[in-house]
Amino acid sequence: MPRRAAKPPPPEDNAAEPTVCALCERPIPEGARASRHHLTPRLKGGARLGTVLLHQICHNAIHARFNEAELARRLSEIPSLRAEPEIARFLDWVRNKPPDFHAATRRSRGKNGPFRGRRA
């Protein structure tokens, strides 16, 4: 069964600051696609550890580029993710998009090799 994207938490009052994506630091408007990212992947012992709220496109960009072992070993903090050259390029690109922007994310060839999905 597919997982649903998490909704940003409701503001506590009308004067509350808008929810902000931990990766790109753009606001996450109500109704925008967003999800929680486990800083240490659940499969690597992070089920009960910290999570951060991200735009869905930012979350997809992380998992399209890095496998669970790499995320657990060296990319379990937001600053280390931002320092990665591929994520830095993505962040430069996405910062100019509207806060509710979403587009399909392609997996990096380096993550799973040159062939992905079904072959014709």
C-alpha cells in the first residue's frame, strides 16, 4: 500500500511562523506536498530517532541520490546533506521555485547503476 505524504502540522495560532522545509528552507504552505524524513533511515535503526519535515520534492531528491546505508553512515544530518554537491545543485535549482512546486524526481544513475526499471 503506498504511503501518504505527511501534512505539515497545523499552525498553533494565526501569528505562528509558517512551516519551513528543513532542507531548502522554503516555506511549506498548507496543502503542499510534504513528508517526514528520518535522519537515520528506519531500516538502519532510525525508526524511533529524529525526523524533519521536507517538501516532497526535497525528500525525493535525497532518496533518488543516496541509498539507505549511505544516508545512515554519513548523511544523517541536514548540514551534511546540504554539503553534498548533487544536493547543493538541486537546492540552487529549487530555491527559485514557488513554495508549493512539485515535479517528478528521476533517480541518479549512480545510485542503482545505468539500468533502472523495466527493460524494453
